Amino acid sequence: MSIRPSVSTVFTLAESIDPQETALCFSGIIGVTIVLDLMIELLNEVCEHNGHVYLELARSLYQELMMLGIISFVIFLMNAEGCVAHAL
């Protein structure tokens, strides 16, 4: 009888996940997404009613946020692949 060493794989990951904590995390992400979407819609309405300058400002803000999202996604992918060394 051979004893297999404890190896953590993707298939054994589900054993260590707490369902309540996961549901709370997903609920928080969905809640924040809904609030941000409502705020963006409100910002668009305010910009449409107050003139071209604010609409251009909102467009610039969206572009900056998109660039930050892309940068953070690339860093996440690099970290997941092991390309980024951790300082601590």
C-alpha cells in the first residue's frame, strides 16, 4: 500500500473553499458593480444636461479607468504565470 503525498491541484481546490464566504464575496462584487453602474449612468445624465465640457471630462475619465483596468489585469496575469517576483 503506497501513501500518496498531499498534492494541491485544481481538482482538490473545492475541498478548501468555504461556500458562505464565497457567496458573500460574489454578492459584494455584484453589489459594487451595480452601484458603480448606477453612478456611471447618473454621471452620463448629468454630463448630457450640463454641457460638452463635462461630457468630454467623463469620456477622459472612462479612458483612464479602462487603462488602469487593463494594466491591473496584465499584472494579475503576469502574477498568475509567475513572471512577477514577490518582494515579501
